[in-house]
Amino acid sequence: MSASSSPRDINMKVNNLFSGMIIGSLALAITGCGSEHKTNNDLLSEPFDYQALLNAAADGEIPGVVLYIESPQFYFYGAAGMADLNDKTPMPIDARIPNGSAGKKLTALLAAMLVEQQKLDLDQSISNYLPAEMTSRIDNAASMTIRQMLQHSAGLFDYLNDSNGAFYDAVVAEPDSIKTDVFALQFALDQPANFAPGQGWSYSNTGYILTGLVLDKVLGTHHSQAMRKQIFEPLGLHSLSYGGLEKSYGSIVPGYFHTADAVVNTRQYYQNIGVADAPVVGNAEDMALLLKFIVEGKQFSHSIHQLLMSDTSFISTGLGSLLYSYGLFKETINGKQVIHHGGRELGYATYNFYIPDTKTTVAMLVNCNGYQACDDAHNALYQKVISELTQ
């Protein structure tokens, strides 16, 4: 952070950009300094020079980038550019960043596991799980189900997009305190609903915040412990950790945002945020494998896979042909079905998608986000990657 810019000054310049970052996440090398690591399937030659693509991106507006691609026919894992602009540290392929809303699939997966264990009923009102002093301050709580919250059909006021930057004002004001679901929920209490539960579709991070609190109630402890014991460790996803609460599992790389007169390293804010709508910190490989495991379903029971991935689980968003299940979107891109959900935070972007036709799983991480030059650059990079993989 520039010495000439106070946290409050910076926050005033950026808090109105967050809505664009959240909505944007719905759709889907520095010469001599950058790292260039790649491994290809021995059976096939590389169909496209992804490393050159990464190098070119990191020669432009993007500080650093990591790309992981895996299919039965092809494998690529590469990085370019820098993880840290101050000490010129090259971007490693195992870089860990806050993955934003790409982590919603973890909250949904844990909920599905608890359903199978008969500890959770998705069609129960949230009033059956949460205290009256909380639900009395949430419109339609008595008729709102956990399923609706997970599918964004509950009509909830969004504590991020609808609060005019209040959450981020609070984060910047106290960067060193841990922010969990209870902290985030305060920015959605006593706010009007967008519609009655089940009567529409509107992306709301608040639904996942409330789901996190329900999971805590069911488990009798914070749900991060169950994520570790039931998901991270059994699946061998060793880079994944719960944001803010599991710092001992590794640090995150700096994330960069540009204002008119400062380059802001946003890591100081995100290392203390741990919320169920954006729960996870991790590397590209593990995010790609997590999505693969959920879509293919081989790591889970049939009932869990059906709950998350059956055709009837995906509902209309009202946004063209875009469908939404539990933490995942589905749409047709270039004639091929794509399952996806990315994540955008101030200073970080995650792209995460799976192409069933070719069994291709992909994750791309970038350590800048929230300003036009960077956003345009990493979106163009994503468009090139997905174009190559869906042609």
C-alpha cells in the first residue's frame, strides 16, 4: 500500500467496484523474472502453446498467472510472471490465492454430505436451525429453505452487492481482525428481500453465509473443521485451507489492485476473511481437481452426486440458457456443455471450469483484479483458453 494513501482513502476509491467483480464471476511472463513450469502428457504433443500464452499475459497487465489443464488426452501445468512485485518473486505453479466464489461448491458439497448423514434437511426452514433473534431480522425466514439459499432462489438481500460497500468499509477499517459469517451477516440484517422465496433467481452471497451458520449449528463447531476432515484430507487436496481460520496451512501470494495513485497489495485484508460464500484458499491444481471430483462423482456416493449434479438440480437463472445448481453454473459454450464457477476478489481472480465432453478440468489463477486493465487482460486470457478447449 502506498504510504501516501490511507486505507480509508483507498476504500473510498474501490468499494463501488465490488459489485462488478461479484457479477463478473458468474460468467465465465515478465522477461527474465517470470517462472515457466510446464508438464505435458507424454503420449501427446501439446495442441496449443499455453506457456507462450501465459508469458504474453504476464508481459502485459497481469502480474502473475497460473494455469492447470487436465484431461485423459492432455496435461498442462504452467505459470508466468511474478507472485510478489516488491521482491520480484516468480509466480510458482503451486501459488495459493483466495478463490472467492469458486469455493461455494465446497459449502454446497459439505451440505450434501450432511444430508446423506441425515444431519441436515435442505427443505427445512432456516428458522428450524438458526436462533429467533437472527431470523426475525431476515425477511421471509420462516418460509425460506436451505435448498433455496444454496440455489440463489431465496430472494435474499446480498450483503456484498446490495450494501453499497459497507462490508468492505468495515474490512478496510479493521484489516487485522478475523471476519467470519456472523461478521458478514450484519450487513444483510433488517434489509428488504428481493422477492419471496422460490419466486425468482438472484445471486446472493448472503444465502451461503446463512448456510455456513446452519452448518455450524448442525455440526456443533465451525464447519471449517468438517471441510478439512471430510473433503480436503480424504480427497488429497493438500493446498486447500479455510480462509482466515487455517493460516498454518500456508500463506497466500500478494494480490494487486491499482488506484489512480497507488498500487495496493490486498493480501493483508484477505488473509483474515473466512466466510462460507468464499471459504477457500488454494492452488490451481486442487481447484481443478475439486471440480473434477464433483462433476464426475467418482469420489462420492451416488446420492451426493445426484443432489449436486442431476439435471433436475440445475435451475434457470433467467439469464438466457445459464443454469445453476449448488455452487455451479452450467451453460453451452461453442457448442459444448461447460460446468463452471469462478471467483473474483479485490486483487485476485479464479477461473474454474469443466468440459464433460472431453473430461477436461481447468483452473486459472491471477493475482490482480478489480481495475479495468487487469480485468480486461485476464478475461481475454480466459476467453482464449476456453476457446481453444471447446473448439
